[in-house]
Amino acid sequence: MLAGAIAGPALAGSYSSQAATSQATQQAIQAQQAQIDYLKQQLQLMSDKLNQLQVQAAAQPAPVPVAPQPKVVQSGSNKFSIESADGQYSAALTGRIHADVGDYANYDPKSKYTSPQDLNSGFNLRRARIGVTGKAAGDFTYGFIYDFGGSADSAATGIQTAQVGYTGIKNMVFEIGYSDTFFTLDEATSSNDTLFMERAAPANVATSANAGDFRANVGARWFNDRLWAGAYFLGPSNGQLHTQGESIGAFERIAYQVLAEPGYTLHLGGAVDEIIKAPVNNGAVLATTSTANLTTGVVTTTNNPGASTFTLSDRPELRLDPTSLLSTGALGSLAHPVNGGYIADVELAGNYGPLFAQGEYFHYDIARQGLSDAEFDGGYGEVSYVLTGESHKYNKSAGAYGGIVPAHAFSPSEGYWGAWEIAGRVSYVNLVDNFTPGLANSKQPDAVNGGKETGYTFGVNWYPNTYMRFMLNYVHTDFDKANSGSSGPLGIPVGATIDAIALRTQVAW
């Protein structure tokens, strides 16, 4: 009885607890079912919204693809150009300003018969070029550059470049038009990159015949990292008159990097410039003849063509005064026109870190009908050292060395002062042949008395950034010449000694 009394309530409690648990479980299941129903409802709403968006999207027109646009391109040297979207066409502004100021501090004529007795100091806007360069249809290049500078260098003013090229063959360029040439290492070096304000006198004499600046030419060059080879036919220069005949020539040049290591290089080359046809008195008319018909009274005027000739000359490695002391005069005449000749060139250059050296030897041979060839020689050597450690890099497309790119642009607040370079040069030209001092010209018809010039130049170059350069040059020139009878007693010296200092401000882009 007692056991039953105790078991009864216990069993009742157990049934009560189970019922409560079952009720809680049922409630949890109902709550989860409610959540599931809510999620299903949300999913249905999202599905309906997605279907609605798809219907709307299908009803909209397809988007029009945006055509590629032209772009501005920046080169490794921070030069900018406009380029087509496909990269096949481009146009870039290019230019340079070389503004010179200087003083012929000492001009000492060797006699009162020396002409001139003094040289003019002052200013000269040596170069002021502006133009456009670019490419067309991918493989064609073009360039048009006009030079507004040269107030004391008027022959150099005008169209400097008007040229079209083709680059569709690897490592090769075909060119036709007006431009500078690649004859001589000094001329192949851009005027933006030469060590001194002016190229060496013997190099200028070499290119004055039928190569050099502003020259009509057609030809091709091939180059890779080590070898450069080119050949060009040459026509008249800009400004040369065509009325009586224009010059025709050709040159071939080859250059090779014998050593081409990261820290040092050695360049060896040679070239020859053939004079095929000399200009006829530079296109001028030598004289006119008037003949009167006694019957009709009509007067007929005939222009007599001048002689096939040209003059080898140069100024004393500065351009403030336009006077050329060193000059052969006209090498041809009506009786003895220039009928050929050549100019040969041997070039050597190289660098070892910041140390750079370059030199060339020239032989000039001018053939004259009925006379012996006039033969002359010249050469120069120059060296530079970059105090801030940069070096002159090789320009394989020109077969020459480029200028200095400062490692750090001028910024005093950061402790950077650009790049600094010191340089020196010695040059020599002898334009005297078959000449005996004191003997009358009539007794030595083969003689040429153009004088002998030795030049010494010292320079300091400062490169504050990629675009600018300041050049300070001191030039000492010894010019020797004996009077050949044009004025004063025969054989007396009519040369001069010159000391000059000049500064150039250069901007190029």
C-alpha cells in the first residue's frame, strides 16, 4: 500500500513533464516552419524582381561599344606626342633654342693688311627651331622643322628638315627630303649634344662641300646595337639657287662599336664624301653680255653661266661674328672648273664611365680641270669628364654619342644640382696647297692659300634637367696666312690671334 502510494504521484509527475516537453518541441517546430515560410516568401519576391529586371533589360537596346580614343604618349625622355588609338599615327612638336652671347676679348691681327681688323661681339640666336615629327600608317615617318635663328648665320635660316622616311624593314630606315646628314661623327651628333657650342672647324670644312645641315638627300641607313652603315645621294642645300646648276654628291659611312660594355665603349668608323658635281657658282650668274643688232636695233642680253666651284671655309669655332678667316676662296674658275673630288674621314670615340673622348682625321681632295688636285688635311681631338658621374650613351640610329641626361634634376631643396661636365678640344686645319709665300699668283696657278688654323677650346657644361643646358666656352685661335698679293706686300702675314668667351642657353624638346 505504501509503495503504491508513493509510485502514483511519481508516475503522474513523469507524465506531466513529458507533456510539457512535447509541447515545447511542437512550438519550436512551428516557429521553424514559420521562418521557412517567410524565407520562401522572400525568395519568391526576389525571383519576381529578377524576372522583372530581365524583362526590362531585354526591352532596352544593346549598349554601343565606345570607340578607342587618341591618347597622349610620354617617351622615356619625357617628350610628349599625340597618338592614334591604334598607334599607327602620331604627331609631336619638336624644337630647340640656342641663344648665344659672347665677347672677342682679344683679336690681334698679325699685320695692318689683315682683314678684318676686328670682330664683332654681342648676341646671336644661333638656332630657333620649331617643327612637327611623327609617323603615318605605322611604318612611315615624317618631319618638318623650320629654323628662325641664325641672325649672324643667315645661310642657316629656313627649312631645316622636310623629310619622309620608311621603317618597315627591321633596323633599316629609307629617307628622302631635306635634313642634316650623317657624314662625319661630329655632324652625326646632334647640335643639342655636342660637347662645345660649335663643331670642330675641320668637321665643318668637311661638310661645307656638299654635306651638312639643310641638305637635300635620299638614301638609307642600317643599324643595330653595334654596327651602323649608310649611303646617301646629296643635292643642294636650302637657299642654294638652282638657276645655273646645283651640286650633286654622295657619301658612304660605316661605324662599329668595337667594345660595347655597360661601363665602357669603343667606336671606330670611316666615311667618304664624293663630289660628283660642284654647284655652278652657287647658282649665280658670273656676267652678262649685251649684243645690239644694227639692222633691227634689238639688244639681246645673254647670261654667261659661272664656274663650277665652291669654297672650303669656316669661322674660328664661334658664331658671334659671321667672318670666315679660314677660306680657300673659289676653288674653280671658268677655265678650271671643279670636276670632282672627295673628302675622306676616319673617326674614333669611346667612353669609360664619365670619361669621354672623340676625334676625327680628314683629307680633302678637290679635282680641278687642267690643274692638279688641291689637297688639304685637318683633324680634331676632344675629351670630357662628367663630374657628377653620368656618361654619354651611344645613339645607335645615328652611329654617334648622345648628350648627358642628369641622374637627378636640379633641385636645391633636395640637394640635387643636375649634371656638370668639363671638356677640352684641339683642332687643326690646313687649307694651303702648292703655295709659295712671296710668289705672285700668276706664277703659281695651282696654288691655294686658304690659311692654317689651330683652335683650342675649353668648356663647362651644366645640365639642370633633361631639357636644358648651359654652356660656357673659352676659345683660343691661331690663324696663320701669308699675303698672296690681294693687298700689301707679297708673303707678309695676314693672320690673327683670337681669344673669345661665350655662353649658350639651350632649351630643346
